[in-house]
Amino acid sequence: MDRGRFGVPPGVMNWAVAVGVAVALLLAGRSGKHSGTELGLLGWALLAAGGLALAARRRAPVLVLAATGLCSMGYQAAGFDVPVVAFLFAVYAAVRAGHRTVTVIASVVMVAALPLATLVSLHDMEEAYARARGALEIAWLVAAGAAGEALRQAERRADEAERTREEAALRRADEERLRIARELHDALTHQISIIKVQSEVAVHVARRRGEQVPEALMAIQEAGREATRELRATLQALRDDDTSPPCGLDHIPELVERAGRTGLEAHLVIEGQRPDVPAAVGRTAYRIVQESLTNVARHACAATASVRIAYHRDSLAIRVDDDGEATPDSAPVPGMGLLGMRERVTALGGRMRAGPRGERGFTVQAELPLEHTS
């Protein structure tokens, strides 16, 4: 439950103020002057209603402003010489909520109409005007409006300061992520470059000797080149605020082809006519296929893998199947790869399922919306 400034829920505070004002009005009506007409009972009711209406001043300030004004004129017409305290509270609340023009209009109408309402019970214009002036001083109106405007400006400045702090914190977090990305890029690039150079040397030596280059060695060489390219492209994308995505749907056929060079029999099936796919969806689709094939090569002990991409009118469906050792009885361990895929899919408003197939193997399915995606 939300707490107010003094640790009291706003609803409780609203009702406490409303009941307090209502009691004050009733006590003022009891001790003040009022005519003993048949309108007395109605006047008492209007005194109480005017105060209790303030309970809704935060939710509906304009409506409360009108209600308290009508109640004030009503009990003045009934002969109760009581200040329009509830209306002043309503003026303060309406100005604080930003309804300055409406409040000014309501106040002018109130100043003009209150003497006429008082005239109903007094039948003397001069005395009615004097009593109305005592019930509603212009200075009170100005003070109530000024207090509401001052608090509104203070709250606006506080909100602006809070928003500025949040933006500064986000900016610092972005800068820190970029710094970490750069450091990670430098460290990984060095190690991967060594792997790439060593594999290229081994391939070169094997060819000079007239020996057949092992498929695994060729796959290491190609993976080293691709990893270096992706690291550089990813860092460039971070520097460019992600305006030039490193990989997308056009790179998936090459990804499946590379997976086939490692000894895995990989197939790609594309269904439907490709619509206009947002860059973020293309990047996520590529990462899902890449991570799925990587998991197949590392953990599944599979012989075949199939990648199916289906284009629909408002969504893109991805399915990666393998015939590895996973069974329905084996619970998949959610590693960082699966968690990363799921986070990407969820961020785009899509759905993802990953788990063992009916008999044997593993399936990764994802559906990415094509609309309302930036």
C-alpha cells in the first residue's frame, strides 16, 4: 500500500481531512447564525456533504470544486452564516492538480453568485452582500490558489529532479556496459586471433605437405574468422547505438552451412514470403539459430539438425530440431544460452519454448511478432 508524506495512506488522509472539515462546518453552523426555516435540515445536510466531498479531491478535483461550491451556496441560501471552507480546500486541490483556468472561472462565479444565494434567506441585499463577503473573502481565494500553485510547482520540480537522476543513472549504466564490452572485445579478440592464426598455419602446413585437411580443423579456422568478425561488428554496433546490426536473417543460410562443416547434417527450410522484418527481429532470429546449433554441436551428440523459418503476415516462427540424446524424461538445464534467447524473445513481445521432443532430440521454438517492434 502506498504511503503518504507522514506514513499514512493517501486514502486515509483524504477521508481524515474531509471528515475534519465536515465536523468544523457543522460546529460552525451550530454556533453561528442561521434562520430557523424549514430549510434548516437541508442546510445541515449541505454542510456535511460539502466537507465529505473533499474525500475525492485528488481523484476528481474539478468535480469536487463544483460540488463544494454548490453546497456552499446551498447552505448560505438555507440561512447558515458559515464560511465556505470546503470550497477553499477544493480551490487549493484543483490548482494543485493543474486546473487553474477552471478554478479561476469557478471562483469568479462563486464570488458573484454567493450574495444572491444569501439573499434567499435574508431578503436584504446589503446585508446579504456583507454576509457573503464574510463567508468568502477574496484574499482567502487568492491564498488557497497560491498555495495550490506553489505545491504544484514544487512537485513538478521534484519529479523533474527524479527524472534527471534516473536519466543520469541510465546514461552511466550505458557507458559502463560499453566500457565492459570494449574490454571484453579486446580480451576475446586476442585469444580468438591466436586460435585463428594457429588453425590457419595448420591448414597451410597440411596443404603444403599434400595432406588432406581435417574437417574439424577447417571448422575451427572458419569459426575463428566468424568470431573475430562478430566481435568487431558487435562492438561497432554498440558504438553506433545499434544502428548497424551485425547479423540478421540473410546470414542464417551461411550459419547453417558452417554447422554442416563440423560433421553435423544441417538443413534449412524457409516457408512463406518474407515480409518487411524489423532489424531487431532479424538479429534475434539469427541469435536463436546460432545458439541452438551451437548447443547441438556441444551437448546434443546429434547427427542431424533442421532449421525451419516460417514467415507469417504478422509473425516470424523459428524452429530448430535435432536428433540428439535428449528424451522427454530428461529435464533440460537452463544454461546461459537458453536464458539469453528467452530474454531476447521476451523483450520483443514474443514466445519461446525449448525442451525435449516426443521420442528423442531437442526442439527450440520461437515466435516473434513483426508489428510494433522497433
